[in-house]
Amino acid sequence: MAVRAGAACFAAVLGAGSTALVSEAAATPLQITVQVGYHNTVKLGQWMPVTVDLTNSGPAVDGTLEVQANNSTGNGGPPLGAATYQTPISLASGATKHVRTYVTQDVPGTVAVRVVQDGHVVASQETSVSNTYSGLMAGVISDQPSALDSLAIVRAGLSPLVVHLTPAELSDSAPVLRAFDLLVIDDFATDTLTGAQRNALTDYVMQGGALLLGTGGSWHKTVAGLPAAVLPMQLMGSMVLASASALGPGRVEVATGVVTADSTVWLAEGSTPLLVESSVGGGVVEMATFDWTQGSITAWSGTASLLRQALVRATYGNSNGNSPGGPVMTKFGSSTSIANKGGALTNVLGNLPSLGLPAWWLIGTLVLVYVLLVGPVNYFVLRALNRRALAWITVPAIALVGSAGAYGASVATKGTAVLANEISIVHVQQGWERAYQEEYTGILTPSRGDYEVGLGAGHRMVSPIYYYSGSMNDPSFGAMRVNTTTQAVTLPRMSAFTLRGFANEGIVAGPQLTGTTRFDAGKLTGTVRNLSTLHFTDGIVFSANSFQKLGELGPNGSVSFSYQVVGGNTLGGQPIFVTAYPNAFNGNPLNNASDLERENEMRSAVLSALMGNYGPVTSSFSVPTVVLWTNQPFQSVTVNGGRPRTYSENAVVMPLPLGPISGNFPSSVVAGRMVDIDADVSQGGMPGLIAAQGGSITYSFAPTLATGKHLTGAAIESSNPFGAKGAMAPIGTAGLVKGKVWDWSSSTWVDIAYQDNISTPIPDSAVNPKTGEVRFKLSSDGSFSSTWLSLSGGVA
């Protein structure tokens, strides 16, 4: 009966397509129910919740709950790298317990859950994860159960998967929230969230997340728990519009207030803002002054179009490619998980410097003792014994003893040391006291055994790193155990002098840095100031396809830069980081394998991880960015309670605001931003580009102009490394691609003679006379693709 019941349960779950399973051993006193992901859906490459419910009908259990995700593609092949997350549990007889932990999966696989007591498995459950997803995902927090469901139908291929979250499902960790490309809050009391959840929301936006707010008459309820720094408007009240042409024929209640200085109103009814957006750190916040769930909005036929534009602006339109997750269009069909990024860094993590010689005084002492023993001591002892003939025995014996002593001394001083190699990347945003930190650690041990690595204080998400070569037949290779309470990492059954590594990420107190720039006559000029206690050995500032290296920067110091920005980008050529730090790994070896060569290899690998490796479209920073290097460690690593010999390369990364432009500026300085995609979108296009079918993609260009300055001689610059657009889309029939610009004088779209990979002049009427903004629409009746667009011209 128990077997039939288990089979029936298993069949029912398969029929429902769910990842929630009940323990197969129905007779086991300890029952396990497992649910993986959000509502049984797992987004690949992101932290996903594993919710475990335990019911104990037997004797008390005092042991450990173990959760392990299998990331192998099957047949024991690569990638290798699996973490077992361990949580201490105590369960009395008749008690139940609800436990939530997080794992990442880059390929569909299984999640194994075990309860272990005194080294024995008390109960276990293995769950197949088949309902996986790799597209956009939107999390909706609302008291209305069907709020914003229409997001899921805005356009084929463009629509995100909509997941409704309860307050308990909203994580208090920003790296976990990064699984959502968009978070929506509408008709929900945010002040009921915990302080940790509110901080996580802010950190999520600051590190590149997108937040869409609905307000209206319940505006105070929605914004009460949100910091003013992330809100595009300071709301003060509400009013009712009898009719709003921008929102259909019905009555609409809208919130009123003051638009903040750095925010943009992109939809209004007269002077009343309806949709306002602002860039907050590396992310985007979109605020609707109306409630998306009020009847007049849900009944209006234009709501889907409006939601589509808000979605595109907040996700595809976030041009900050420096955020940890990377640009949205690079995520389809690929993984940006920290495990994959760590796998790309395994070569440099294993690139440890040669061990130095023992101390000079130790070598000198050994030599002196050896000389004394072989010479005077040996002579006088043998003479006193009147056995000088034994010298042929005593001299070799003394040599053997001396060699053994030298070997023992070298082992004692150098050979027993555990080596640690660390790469730390801290992402800083101006005005944000916290920062996102990603750490990659390699451990090399002198002997076999289990090693426990401590990471110091603070909450981190700890991940394995993937190995694509090495001891593939060794079940321990790439394995690790993580204590979710102490954050300690155990590396089991390590082999001598074989690298094992792991990664972790989290939010930390960030070093305070500031930076300013201006663009004048083709040169990017600016200053970076260090308000922290860190000492930076040097740095480098990037802008598109150009860079300048910086000198030393101490606490409370500043460093200036000024360099010519080359037009264009790295499409079709080497990524910019290859020429910044030449080394053997990128085909530009130095004359010898020096410490400088090793440093360049580390730095080149860090820049490669920062710039994404997403393809030629994203092989440089999208905004001016400074990278500062320091040897001061950002985490305190211990191995088996002791300090390892540690080598580290640490980077602090901060985007710089592009200040006022004067004189002529080349392509790549003012990049195009997607503000609407009115086309069916498909996955599987070229890296970093969007494949579309029958519709249009709209871009906005917004140069920073000083008061009284105007944009002149403007042109659209196109860079497409893959050829003509019609030839690159994977679906449909290639169509003729047309270009249009918005004519501000007549408020209509007008045709221009647009072509790929050339400069296309635009009429003066296409430039907003007040702000200098240019809007450009790319359209086709057949298959086409986005491209990398920028603006060139002059400011006078």
C-alpha cells in the first residue's frame, strides 16, 4: 500500500508539472516535502529558494538538514562544482519545521534533500527540476492576487514570467532578489516589510535592479516603507482626473507631488505627471502616479502598451552594463551566475607566485653549522679519538644530517603553509553607503584531508565555482559543504597541491568614493577622490574604446585624468581590457614571467569578468568607469582556524556620471537607450543583440548639455558586427530595415536614410531644442535585429 501510495503521489506531481515532491519512503517517521524555486519555477543561473517542510512522527531528531543542487549536464561530465548547504535542525517528536535555503542551478538537474543524524541519513528526497526558465522574470508584490498579470501578455517573447510574491517570499538578500529582472509594488503596505527586506530592495535597485511602483489613491501605503532616495517623486496627496487622454476615457485617481531633480516625466496629462522614472545607482525606478489595479486602468485597451513601455525602459532600457547581472539582453540562454564567473577565473586563481626562499638567517645558520661540523668539530673529535681514518664515514654522515636539517627547516617554514589566492570585486555607487561585493577564493593545501575555511563576519551567499577540466573522475573535485549558519566552507578530501575554490557574494559597507567628469573637445576630463581609508596602488578609467591608467591614490587623496576618447567601440576587434594589461593569457606576453606578468593576468581576468564576456556588443563599459586596485584584503579568510599565506588582487569599480559636453564629440560617448520594443522578440539571436519580428525598436539619446548650449550637426552612429540586420534574425523572412526620427517641430515620425555601420545625419528638427534629446525608431515588416547605436555631433 505504501508503495502504491508513493507511486500515486509521484504520478500526480508529474501530471501537475510541479517540483514539489513528498518523501518516497511513506513509512519513514520523518516526512519531507520540498518545493524548489518560485511557485515551482526555477530561473537558471540565479539564487532560487528551496523550501523544505519537515514533519516528525517518530522520535526526536537532532541533526543536520542538507540541500544539494546537481549542476552537471549528465554522464559525470563538466561542469563539476556542487555545494551541499547544511542547516542544523532540532525536531521534537510530533513537531513540524519550515526551512528555506537557496541554491543556484545553471542547467536543469536535481535537488537532493537529506536529514543526517550522527552520520546516518534519517530521511532523504531527490527532486527533479524540470520547470526551468531563462527569460525575464517579474516579481509582483500586491494585496490584489491578480495584480499586473497583464505584464505576461504585453508582447510575444518580450513578456516576462510573472511571479506573485507574498511578503514572506521576498528575500532580505539583494543577490537573491537579482533573479527578478523587474520588481513591481502596487497596492501594498511596504512599511509592513522588515528592515532587512527594505534594505535589500534598496540594494537591489542600487546594484542594477528595476523597480516599478503603482501609487494612485493608496500612494502612502505603497511608498511608506521605501526610502525617499529611490523615489522619482516626493508624493504629497492625490487628485481625480475626470478623463485623461493618455490613460483612456475613464476617471483616474493620481498621486500628486514634486518630481525630483534627476527624474524624467515620460508620460503626462498636461502638467500632471503620470509616469516618472529615475536612475538610482545602477538601477531604474519607474513610478506610475496611478494605481495599476484600479478599474479604469485594467479595463483600458491601452494598458498593455503602457506596461510594455514601462517594462522596456526599466529592463532593456537600463544601459548600465556595469551592474553585476549585466545588461538584460545578454541574459537570454546564458548564465551570469557567480559559479560560472568563478569558473572563468580558475586559471588565475591557480596562478600563485613561487614560494620565496627561507629566511636569510636560517640559511646562514645552517651553512655555519655545516661548516663547523665538517671542519673543526669533525677534525678535533676524530683527533681526540685518534681515529682520523673515519673521516671518510663522518663527512658523508654529516652531509646527510645537514641535508635532512635543511629539508626539515624548509618544510617547517614553507612546506606546511596553506596558500590562498583571492580576487575581490567591490561595486560602488556614488551616494550609496553599501556596496555589492563578489569574492573568488582558491585554496592550495600541502597535504590531503578536509579543510574548513572561515570567511569572517557578515552574511554571504556562498557558491561553488565550475570546473570544465581537471580530475573529472574524482567525486570530491569541486565539492564543498556550506554551513548556512556560520558561513563556514568545508572542502572535503582535498589532494595535496591541487587547487579547490569557491565564490561568495553579498552586500558590505562600501568604500566612499566620488568622481566627476566633463567632455570637452574630444577629451574626457575628470577627478576621482578617495574618502575611504583604503590605499589604492593604481587604477584605470575607461570610456568606450579608450582608457587612461591612473597613479597611486591614498586615503583622502584625489587623482585627475584627461584623455582623448576614440570614436567607435571594440566591435570586430579585441576587447579593450586586452590592451590595458598585456599578458600571456591574452596573447600579449611580457618579456619574462615576472610578478608584473602575473598581476596583469589577474587584472585582465577581472576586467573580463566585469565587462561580461557577453559578446562583442558588450566588451566595454557602457558609461565612464573607474577601476581602482588595492592589495588590502576585503575578507578575512582562515583555514582550519589559522591564517593561510594569502595573495590577493582586489578591485573597486565605480561608474562615473558623464558631465556637460562641449565641442565636438565622437560616437560611443552618448549611447542609445531602448525605450520601447513593439515587436515580437525571440531568443537565440546574436550575443548582446535582440532578434525581432515585424515591428519596431525605439531608442532615446540624451546628451548632457550645459545651460544655454545646443546640439548641432547630430548623426546616428551604428555599429553592427554581424552584418545586415535582415540576415541575422533567426526567425521569419528578412525584411527591409527602416529608420525614423521624431520631429519635435511637427510631433511626427519622419524617415531618414538609415544604414548599418555608417553615420546617418539627422535633421535639426530631430533635436529637442530644450534638452537636446533625439528619438530614433528602427522598424521592419520582417525579421530584424537591434544594433549598437550612439550619437555624434557638436555642442555650441
